Amino acid sequence: MQWYWWVLILVLALALAGAAFATWWFLFRTKSPPPIGKKFQCWYSKVNTWPFDKKVLEADVDKCAKAGVTGFHVSMMGWARYDAWTPNWFKLTEKMYVLLLGLCRRKGLWLFAEIVNDNMGSGKYGDPKVPLSKRMPEARKLAEIVKKHGPKNVIVQPVGETQTAAGAAFEQECVGIFGGKFPLVYNGGTGRPGNIPAGFKYRAWHPFKVTDKVPSDAIVVSDTGSIIVQLGHGLEGASKPDVLKKWAQHVRASQCPVCCYYVFKFGGHDPDGIKALGEAAK
């Protein structure tokens, strides 16, 4: 046999070995999250500050996995007000999203990714007063980042608090973008939807107070200014663990599938808050 045949055989063998290793790496380095609806779950979030600090993000996800918190919620445009939607901003967002997605897949957590929020342009909480209707190309780029890196362990909320024609239109675009491969969450009706429209699998509900009655079929997210300050030390502080645990238990008693604690401007690591959520989920 000529020498070049041996070279060809060696190359093919190496290619097959590489493919086998890649398959092993994917299957054994990832863990599926628990199915939604079978058993009550608590999720944690760093909606606006998640991309800022790699070490804090890693500590958050690690603590969630150890405490029994099975999901991590972020907004893809959550730090838009700190930047000007530049090409570098998109690169950094994708880089941190890939990091977070890898962490969630290794630890067996859901990554609950909101693409945009339809309260953009309100001017509240440091918002730069640019409405979603002026950011549609950028919103599509964010959706494509999520789509590109695959559906495993990912659940997507295209729009938070849908209240404009632009928000409603983008929701429908995302039904096509994600093509039935990603579970979609509806949050229309300014955060308290009355139904789950076609193309969506779940609805998210934003209560105003820790004592609010919540729909039993909803993913309950503490995403209103009033409940944020009830559960935490202001808009920028860590949680009040005892209050947080009691609220999560209230959501559990309402027969909801998921209670998600919404961390607004706090950028540090809050192990006590994560622990409280895990205790409520046991």
C-alpha cells in the first residue's frame, strides 16, 4: 500500500475520533433541567447586571445548582442603558451569553432568556428614552444570538410587558425566528397576560405585591418596582431572604409551576437569597 493511503487512513481515524470525543463532551458535559410543571421550581435572575462580572455569574449559577434553584433569568437587552448598542456591545453580550449558557447546561439549569422589554422608552430607572420601535434591528440581532447557540436548556420570552404595536409585532416575528424549537413565554398585557396565544407554551405573570393572588398556570416573576423593594433592599440591594422564602412559598401554595425572583440592579453575589429560594423549592 502506498504511503499516502496510510496518511489518508490516519486522517480519517483522527476525524472519527474527534467526532466521537465531541459527542461524548456534549452528552456528558451537559445536564437537562427538570421539566416545567412536574414539580415546583424556583429560579433566580440577574436580569440587568448579568453580563458585568464573570466571577459573580459563575458563583451565582454554582450556588443555584447546589441550593436546588433550577433556572436563571436574564434580559438580553438588560444592560442596554449602559451602552449605545454598538458592535462591541453585541460582541460582549454574545460572549457572556455563551458563558452563561454553558454554565446552565453543565449544572442542569434552565436559561430563561428575555430578548427585549416593551417598557423601553419610558425613561424610568435610567432608561434612555428610546422606544422598542426604534430598536427593532437590534432586537432581531439579540434573538439571533439566542437562536444561534441552540435550544438545549433554553426557554425564551421574546418581549417583556408587551404594550406597543412594535412589541406585539416582534413577538410574532420571534414565533417564526425560533420555529417551535424553543419553548416560548408570553408576557403581554403589560406583564399580566390573560391568556397564552398560539405559538407560546407558557405565560409569565408579574405581581405587584408579595400577597397578590397569581394564576396557577403562570411562571411568576417578581418584576415590578413595588415587589422588588418588598423582596430586597431597594432597587439595587440584595434580597431579604426570609421575605423571599415566604413569598416563594406563597407562589408554591398557589400551584404555580415556577417562582422566579427578579434581581433588578443588584450586581453582587447573594448566596443567602439563592439559599432561601432553594429551601422554598424543597
